Amino acid sequence: MANTPNSFPNLEDILNQSRAIVNDAYNAGGGEILQDTAPFTLPYINSSLLEIQDKLGNNAEMSLMVDNFIVIGLEVVAVDPSLQTFIDVNGYHSLNSTGVAVLLDGALVLPTDLLSPEFLWERPSGSNLPFVQMSSPKEGLVSALQGPALNQWEWRQNAIWFRGATTLRDIRIRYRRLEANIAPGTDYTTIYVDFPGAANALAYLIAFRYVMSRNPDTSVLVRAEADRHLTNMLKRIVRAKQGIDYRRPAYNQMPMRNRNTYGR
């Protein structure tokens, strides 16, 4: 969501559309039942927004992608194959074979809107060198002695895990974001829904949740209209990606993430 005026509709506009759909556009559009302050309105909004984000994320919509988030100065650790480190929203930690996590730096944290990381790169801290892509093995981190580079990463338990390194490292993260829930008491006119083409789908999803709790039989029709708008929204995403060349590269031109980099 955005908090500054732009070309996207705000939540109040979308709620007004939802009220019109369910025939509750009374009080100058403010409604008699589906009002801004009704106790069920905000849960309907947040649930509908989450559904749209799931749809967009599953179709690789780029408006949910954040790139070039950089964490500077992941600390040096001991040379111990049983040791791993991890970074989450609370800081950078080390964890040894006893299972005790030790906080190394509480200022090095992941962004709170991170849903899942896509790719990671690293470089020596304090340098102006290009970042080098790290690998993420499907079978988990390899047990090995720590070296000057992190080399590998793994996403688990809502944290990014490493083996740690013997030199200070900077990491660059490309990740898929998840919008936080709209907070109670928010002025809906100040929140702009910046998901491309999602206004109609969101209006019908809110209307569907409202009607489902009152007239389940009729809600089927509203759900069908919501799905139609969702499909149209996703078609635009797919059509935009059809112009991208996805030819498979030759082996010696494959991205670093597809090569074995354990010995690097």
C-alpha cells in the first residue's frame, strides 16, 4: 500500500464500490451496514488484500518484488563445522550444535515486509566490489569449515541461514514482499492500493465476504464476479511476461545459482 496520492484508487473509493455492489450505498455512499467503522469491515479488507497478494505472488507480479536490500557487516565467526548463523527481524545470530542462539548484532535485521527471499549476493564488507551471487542448495547448507566467504544461504524458520564466514561480509537481498495488515483506525482515504488493475477484484472480494455472511446462496454470484476480475488481472501479468525471452542458456552461460559453487 502507498500513503501518498498517486494514480491508484484509495481504499475508501474501493469500499464505496463494494457498498454499491451489495446495495448499501446509502448515507452519501458511506453505507448503513458496511460502514468504515463496522467491526467486520477491516477484517474483510485485510483478508481480501491477502488473497490478492497471494494471487499476485503466485504469478510473479513484479510490483511485489523488492531488490537491492543491503545488510552491511555480518560478523566474523569461529571455524567450526557445527556452527551456523542466521539473520531475521530480530538481528544476526550464531547457533552451535548445542542449539543455543547467541545474538551477534541486533542492528542487522531483515525487512519486516519480507515474505520470502529470491536471491542473495555477497561481497567483502567495506569494499566497493561487485556483489557475487550465492547459491541456495535444495538439500540444505553443506557441512564445511568456514572460509572468507559465506557462499551459501538457506531460508527456513523465517530466517536466512548461513555457515558464517571468517571475514566481515555484506549481503544484498532480492525478496518478495508482503503488505502488512491495515491497522485499526486507519483513514482509508490515505491508503492507496498500488497493485496494478486490482481495484475491481478487491471491491468484489470485500463484497463477497460481506454477502457470504448474510446470504450464502447469493454470495456465489458475487464470488464468480470477483474471480472474473482476478482472472483479468492475472491475464495482464501473463501477457506482459510473454514478451520476455526465456531461452535456456548453454551450461557455460548458466547463472551462478545453477552451478556448484561449494569450492568457491
